[in-house]
Amino acid sequence: MALTLDNYFIAGWREQVHTCPACEWQGTSRQMSMELHEDEAEFDCPQCENPILLVLHPSLAQMQAAAAEGHPEAIEHLAILASAPRPD
């Protein structure tokens, strides 16, 4: 079963080493295959394609809280959202 990470802005999750329960491959999310879904990103084992990590996309409230704490990626995400055209 894949590990679910519900705080996208938690420090170090991209560098954390995971072990595939199916084939015992070890590595970080940066070494895994990624599939984007509506509510999450799924990181799969590069050897056997077993899902290892599910990272939930952050809510606006999570982005705002992380930005208020000075998280650079959250600040960047909010800037991108602010620059998006708004419907009339």
C-alpha cells in the first residue's frame, strides 16, 4: 500500500528514501515515475510500477499557511494563482 502524504509543503519529502514493498527497490520520489491525477500525484516504483507514494495536492488554505510561514514554493504557487486570469 502506498504512503499518503497530505502536507505537500512538509520539508524533505522529495529526498526521503522509500522502499518498494513489492520488489524492495529503494530510492527517492525524484527517482520514481510520477502520474498526475486530479487530487494527487502518484509516485511509482521505476522497476515494477507499484505505487509507493501518493502526494495530495495542497488546498488554497494549505498554500496560504505555508506561504505565511515563508515556504518559497508556496509563495511561488500563490503568485501563479494571483496572476491567472479571472472570469468576469
